[in-house]
Amino acid sequence: MIAAIITAAGSGLRLGPGDPKAQRMVRGLPLFVYSLRTLCANQLIDHIVVVVRSDAVDEVKDFIAHDPIAGPSSTEVNVVAGGATRQESVALGLASMDAGVDHVLVHDAARALVPAEVVEAVIARLMDGALAVVPVIEVTDTIRSQVDGVLGVVVDRNSLRSVQTPQGFTREVLVRAHQSVGVAATDDASLVEALGVQVVGVNGSPEAFKITYPTDLIFAEALIDQQEAGSR
Ligand code: C5P
């Protein structure tokens, strides 16, 4: 059984004043609902856990129950309270999973417009036997290191990839990674890699960008408008 965790318990301070990021209304819907609908539409995902700030659990449960797509979906959707860091939020989501789950996708609600094909590619690679899968895209900026305010060397961008979500794992590997003490990471694949497990890449998408700054919201709205015009 495949399950997904949507991490939606961040504050989104970089997005500027307003509701926490995942609940920010974007073209009439809270941000987390976009990727929730995409994951619900995938027939291979049986169970989704949305991890939100503790003060938002009831409101989010209510919203999902009344959502015309996620509400009646055959996918079981639960809402649990997250923690102080993304890593803690994932661990709390993981702890709430049914015993029958053997593969887990972890997706950031902030990557609201992830295309269905990216989700499918991650699952396909997992079903092929990979233990850890991440969607990646090429880096377009020139990247330079900076330590204590002093610019360092340019890193060859041809050897770099931006890492997106959903990231897919066997449940056993993900649980073990989260139990390993002393490692702090901004994504789950880094934790898994610290165990010595190989992480496999599949094609991500520029549309799976992480909504972080106010300008990202403008881009997201334009993409939603374009998708809606295309589906009419
Ligand atoms: O802060 P950052 O942009 O790295 O957050 C990535 C994702 O992790 C977001 O979807 C955010 O809601 C989530 N997150 C979380 N719990 C936290 C912090 C972030 O679920 N304590």
C-alpha cells in the first residue's frame, strides 16, 4: 500500500503577512488543496496524511470533508498536527500511518502545482525496486558558495540538480532515517542518504517549484489560470 504525507505545517514567513502558507488562499483555494487533489487523483495512492499546524487541524479537516474533489475521493485522508521543524512534521505524519503501508511519498504543500506526471514517475521507480526516489531538475543560475558573508567559488552547475518533492521511499527506510539521531536535514532523501542508502533521481518539473516568496504566488496564480483555461 502506498501512502503520502503532505507537509503543510510551516509558517511561511518569507511569503509575507497573512495566513500560514499552506492555508493561504490562492485563486479561491487554500494552497495545500492543490497538491492534495493531485495526490488523491493518483489511483496508486491509498492513504494521505496532511500534516498541519496544531491550531489548524479542525479547520483543515472540515475543509477537506467539504472539498468537491478530495472529500468524495476513495483515498483515505487524515489530518494530524505537525512539529516545530519540517523533519518533525514528517516524523509525526509517518507515526500516524496504517500498518499496511509499505511505501511512502513525502510532499511539500508549498510545491502546490506539482504535475501528476512527476508523482507517477516517482511511484514507477519505487515499484521498480528503488528504496529512495527524488524528482530533480537542472540548475539554471550560476551557483557560488558563500561562507560568513564572503563569496567563494562557483560550483559547476552541470553537476548540480535542484531537488523537489514528492520524494518516495520504502516505509522501512524512511522510518529508519527518521530514527537516526543527530542528523538535521531540509529533505528526507538527505536523511536516507546518511544511512548509506542510494537515492535515485527521476525527472522533476519547473511547475513543481516551491512557493516561497510573494512573487512565487503571482507565478502560481498565472499557472493556475493557464491550466483552467486549458481545461475549458
Ligand atoms: O520551510 P520550507 O519551505 O522548507 O518548508 C517546506 C515544507 O515543509 C512546507 O510545505 C511547509 O509547510 C512544511 N513544514 C512543515 N512543518 C514545519 C515546517 C515546514 O510541515 N515545522
